[in-house]
Amino acid sequence: MIRSIALFLSLFSPVLLAQTPSNLDELLEQVKKDRVVEQQQNELRLQNFIAERDQQAQLLEQAKAELAAQERRGEQLNGEFEANEELLAEQESLLQERSGSLGELFGTVRQIANDSRGALETSVTSLQYPERNAFLQALSERRQQPTIDELQQLWLTLQQEMTESGKVETFTTPVITATGEVEDRAVTRVGVFTFFADGKYLRYLPETQDLVELARQPVPRLQDLATQFEQAEPNTWQPTVVDPTRGAIMALLVQTPNLKERIQQGGWIGYIIIALGVIGLLIALLRFVILFVTERGVRRQQKRADKPSAKNPLGRILSVYDQEQDDDVETLSLKLDEAILRETPALERGLTTLAILAAVAPMLGLLGTVSGMIETFQAITLFGTGDPKLMSGGISQALVTTELGLAVAIPILLIHSALSSKSNRLIQILDEESAAIVARNAEQHNNRD
């Protein structure tokens, strides 16, 4: 830096300090001085260039020497690496030779650890012993040979799983409730199949390793079994429910619709069928009571034919005979037939209505079936067949209305048949008694003649 400043001053100082020549001699003298100064400057510049060249040559020599040293070190390291590779191969060969069949054994151990990890990760006992999964994963993925302690730990883990699978235990663990909240609850575990908490059934989700409370619990009888099982004393016998699918079948079972929900699936047609069934049952009950009382009155009147009563059909027919016994046979027969015809509608009242209801109920069921199938095809047209749940509403209506129609029609038809038989039997009694009166009257008239 100092050298550059000196060079700058030497170059420009004569120009700056020189005075303007006044004549040719002074100009000549000034030119001579400037030439001397330029020569000095050139000399100085040449010396600097030579010095820098020598310095760069020295640096180049040093770099070449360093490169040669590094190349020699690289060759040395390559030699050591190849020697170590050969030594490592020899040691591995020696290890395999000395291990013998242990290599196959250790491979089997890793395979068992891997298979057991998959089984234990989906086991509900992992909620109590979560550390087992990390151990099995590390053992199945490691490349080194397992130690004796690890082999013993693997054996103990498998034995623990078998032992826990046959035990009934209660432990506290987080449970996802039906409202979606996570609460710590005392869970009773029956083997690895069924789980209860506060009298409610749980379902185990292997994917997330969570216990979830069933949104819809089974019938109260099964809930009482769960409650009694939880409250049972140790070492006592208590029946309970075991679901081998770890709650999956129970979750499907509780989704089965009850009677009320089945009726709702039938829609308005189902309600009409049920209303017709109720009306039919009321009519049938009323007619049964009337025919039963009438039959009792007729049977009693048969035993007391000399005292006709106006409270039963036979008594009223006998009254006609008492009033018209002096008439001839034909007149008496016609009046008795009139009396029987007058009693017949009362005995057959309601039977026609029952027959109509028995015929209309299946027809309404068929109407519901058609309506449900139309709804199903509309769902298929709009959404395709990818989701069966979209079609289930129409299919449920179709099947439920058919079932309701048959459920109403069959008992009403049987009741109608029974009531018709009872009614016909009473009418037959009236006909028989009427024929006997006519025969007796004809015999009396013949005796008089």
C-alpha cells in the first residue's frame, strides 16, 4: 500500500509541482528531468513485478508440495480401508462359521417377534402393557443377534399374552363415551373378548387401540348381566355375555331395529294396516263375547224349553211357537222361518267386516311394497348402487308393510273362521229346534184329526 502511494506521488508530483516553462531552454530542461523521473519509475515498477513473480512461484511450489502430501495420505487411507474390508469380511465369515445354526434360529426369533407384534398391537391387553409393542418392534427390526435376556423377554411376553387371555381383570383406562368425550373409567375385561364399564358394553378398535362405548346398548337383560358381573365378588361364578369379535357383533346386534322402529319403517301405510288390525281385533273380541253369551243362553234355553226367555234367540223363537201354536203347520213353519231370519243378522253381525279387513290388509301390504320399491329405484337412479344404505329405506318399507299386512290378515282370517263356525252352529241349533217344533206341531194336528 505504501509502495503504491509512493509510485503515485512519483508519477504525478513533477507534473503538479512543475512550473510552466517560460522559454525553450526551460522546456528542454524540464523534459530531461521528466525522462529521468520516468526511468526511475519504470525501474521501480520492474522491481515490483519481479518480486511478485518470485512470490507467486514460491506459493505454487508450496501448493504442489501440499498436493503431493495429500495424494500420498489418500493412498495410505485407501490401503487401510481395503485392509479393514478384508479383515471385516474375514471376521463375518468367522462369525457365521462359529454361529452355525444360531443364524437360522435368530432369523426365526425375528420372524416370531414381527408376527407377535402384529397380534399384540391389536390385542386389548396392550392397553395394560403398552411397552411390549416397542420391545417387539425393536427386536424384529434389529440386525444384530439378540441377547439371551431379549430371548427370555420374548418368551415371557408371549406367555403373558396367553395368561392374560384367560383372565378377568378390571383396570382403569381412557374410554370414548357415546357423546365423544374421553373419560378414565374402570373397565372389566373378560379375556380379550368382552369389555364392560359402568354396566355398559364397550367395543375395542384395534386400529386406534381405543375402547368405545356402544352408542346403543343392548336390551336391559344383557345390561343387567354386565352390571352383576362387574359387582360380583372375586372367585365366584357369574354368567355374562362373551363376544368373540371383541364387541363387533354386539355393535351390529344393537343396531337391529326394535318393534317401534320397524313400524316406523313401514311409513303411513304401516300405520293404516295396524289401525285396521286393531279395529278387527276389537270387533272380533266384541263378537266373541256376544256369541259366547248367546250360546250360553241358547244352551240354557234348550234345557228349559217350557219357559221361553226373550233374552236369547231360541227363547224368542219358542215364544213365537207359544203364540202361534194353534196355526196350521205351514203357517207356523213360515213364522218360525221369519223368526230365524230375524235372529240371523244379529248372529252374523261383524263377520263380513272381519272378512273385508282380512282381505284389505294384504292388499295394503302390497301397496306398501310397491311404494317401497319405487322409492328404492328412485334412490338407485339418483345415487347409483354404490351405497346400500341409500336403498335400505325403500326396501325396509316394502318388506315391513308386507309383513304387517300378513300379520294382520292371518289372525283376523282365523278369528273370522272361528266366529263364523260359532255363528253357524247357533243358527243350526235354531233351525233344528224350529224343525222339531214344526214336526211336533204337525204330529199334534194329525192326532186331532
